[in-house]
Amino acid sequence: MSGVEALPTTEIPQEVSSLLLPLTDGQLLVPVDTLSEIIALQSPVSAFDAPDWYMGELHWRELRLPLVAFEVMRGNPMPVLRSNCRIAVLSSGNPEGDLPFFAMVLQGTPRLVRVTPQELAGREGECALGELMHVALSGEEAVIPDLGALEEACLAYRSRR
């Protein structure tokens, strides 16, 4: 028996439950298990000498979370905070790290979608800070965020304070 035959077979899921997170300049596509909670809009504690995209910090479940304006990371202006805005608490994907969660301002309520390989296609476009890939889901444009890069950017700011 060769080494390849001895490897366990892992099935690639044919469908991934995901969420479209609305922003002022588009939407993000994340797996459902990335979202920890949606909370009401609240004012963050100000952060000194922070990058424009770092809106401050929130207290959530005895943790201090950075509040990120993803639009500003992409080089766009700060979004207007309206009554329909929400805050998404997202897992960084690094539960044992220094920043297991961070928060992001949303322009509305996330929408549940089922992603299949047939419905998802890559799109051309230069990725900005925090972006992993530009995609189209059944013709609808979205960006898959780079959660690791977001975590690193937040930690880099926190380490220089």
C-alpha cells in the first residue's frame, strides 16, 4: 500500500452555510461559524493615536474587542452610522491567540446564504488590507475577509500603544 492510499479521505463539503455581511461599499462573505454574535450599535471607547480604521474598543463578555471599520481599511471614507447599523463580533480563527475576537460595523443585518462550488467564482481585483479574495456568489459581488490579517493589524496597533 502506497503512502497516498494510506491517507484518510476528506470530503470537500458541497455546501457551506455562510453569511453576507452588509457594508456601505459592498458585502463580506464569511462562514456562519465565524460570526459569534450580532449586537446593537454602541459607542466604542476611544483609542489613542489609532489608525483611521480602528474605531476604538468595545467591552463584550469580559473581553476588550477592537471595533473595525472595514470600509476604511479598503481606502474608503468612514461609514455613516445609521439606526440600522449593527456590530458583528467575529472570531479571528485563532482561539488561543491574543485576539480571539474582534468587532466590525455592519450597515444592516447579515443574510444567510448557502455557498456551493458551482455558485462561487473568483473575481479580478487587487486585494486591500484585510481582504483575502474578491468573489461573486450567484452573480452577487462580495469579498472574503482575511481574518488573520485583520487580527495581525489590530494586534500591531495594540502592541505600539
